[in-house]
Amino acid sequence: MSRDSQPEYESFSPAALLKTLVHHGVRFVVIGGIAGNAHGSTTATLDLDICYARDDENIASLATALGELEVALRGADRGLPFRADERTLRSGLNFTFITTHGSLDCLGDASGYTFEILALNAERADLGVEVLVASLDDLIRMKRAAGRLKDLVEVENLSKLREVREERGLYRITDRTSR
């Protein structure tokens, strides 16, 4: 079976993905492009990246949410046997999925950052539902650690954004959205 047989969902709805995760009680921090957008970045993204807690209860909640989202491994042959169940999630760490609402990357470790580390500095933001979003400084550090060209370009963008926000006294997401 070829990759062409992989499901192709037309729309990307981060809000729908987030609502499903929150509905099932998944503990996570939004990272990547959507987190950058929450902080004011204008860089476009076509996936939702989360860093999730790896305890047994949360893995069970994530497995239930992924079942509702009808996930398949992104980029893998559709014929490849895969079940997004608790056992699989415990055995793996980082997963890239296609879902009914677009691409979703679930990371247990994001360039050395775990849920527990990111949650310490995370901010609450309304992205269609209230969620934790990685701090701007943590996003910059993660992008720098990833070291890919696109991440290093984004480090420059996010660093400039931080400078502008500091000049204007906008230190948190809520400062930017409440004015």
C-alpha cells in the first residue's frame, strides 16, 4: 500500500484539536508555531505541536483523545500496523499524526524540554479553549536547541518579537491581548 492511501484531511483546525485534548483531560503545553503565534509571531504553521505529560493517567487520556481524532501516522504507509493506544504511547516518545482536524505532533520531549519543565514557565492563553502555552523564552531555547535552519530563522523572529514586547511593556500573552 502506498502513502497515497493515507487519509488526507482538507482542513487544519488547531482549536478543534485543542478542544478534543482538553475535553479528555490531557495535560500538555502548546509549543511550536501555534505557541509562537499566541505570542504575536506572524510565521505561518500547518500543524499543532504539543509537549505532553508522560504519566500513566495522562497517557490514557491522550490515547482516548487520539482515538476520537482518528489519528494515523503522518508520512507512514497507511498499511503500516499502528494503534495509538496506551501501550504504544508508553513505548514511544514523539509522534507525528494526521487527524480529522489536521496535523498534530505529540512530543514527550521537545529538544530536551519535557512537559514538567515547560509547565513551570508556561502561560495560560485562549486558543479557542484555555490551554498552557510555552513561554516565549522557552520557545526560543527549544528552537535554538533543535538547530534546524527553519528553527534558527524563527529564533531571530521570536527574539525580535521579545525585544518589541519588552519596549512596549508587554511581557505576557495576556498583556498583548488585553490592550
